[in-house]
Amino acid sequence: MKAPQDIIIAPVITEKSMSGIADKKYTFKVAKDANKIEIANAVEKLFKVDVAKVNTISVRGQERRMGRYSGYTASWKKAIVTLKADSKTIEFFDGLLLFRDKVFFGNQKRFPVMYEA
């Protein structure tokens, strides 16, 4: 059996994944050979939360070119983990939300048109 640190590789931090945090949906890059049960157990052990369900997506590598040479980026696996309603949130993502709000909404004098109600 693999260690939870070997299954959960990194968080996926995109605009779409950050919008899912309000619904307690967290997105991670996971090991390609990990299944949904292993991913759920790893998230529960690492972050001490209760997992309701796991959706997995295999992301294929994209073609990239450098002049006349072409190749593919590495394919990887993404997991969207939904927590139970009574479960606590993951603190790592809470810190990212605070940083995002400070960066985008902190300087309202500079962009007053965007913030008019």
C-alpha cells in the first residue's frame, strides 16, 4: 500500500478549482495508478477531513513544439474530492482564498469601476 504523500502529489490551483471550494470541492493532482478509494483514504489521513465522494479525470498530454521539433507534455491524473457537509475545511485552501481576496479586492482605489455596487 502506498503512503498518502505518494498518492496526493499537489493541489491544482486554477480559477475553476478555487470556485469549487465554496461547495467543499477540492482538486488535487494524484498518482496515475491511484484509484478513488485510495485517494479518499489519503485525503482523510493527510487533512483529517471526511470525504463524501471522489471524481477522477485522466488528463492527456498536450503537443508542444519547439521549432521543428515536437513532443508531448506528461499526462497526469486529477481528482476532485467532495467533502461531507459536516466536515471541516482544508486550511491550506482557506489560506489561498484569503490571499486571492487580498490580491484581487485589496486595492479598490486603483480600480473603482470594478467595485461599484
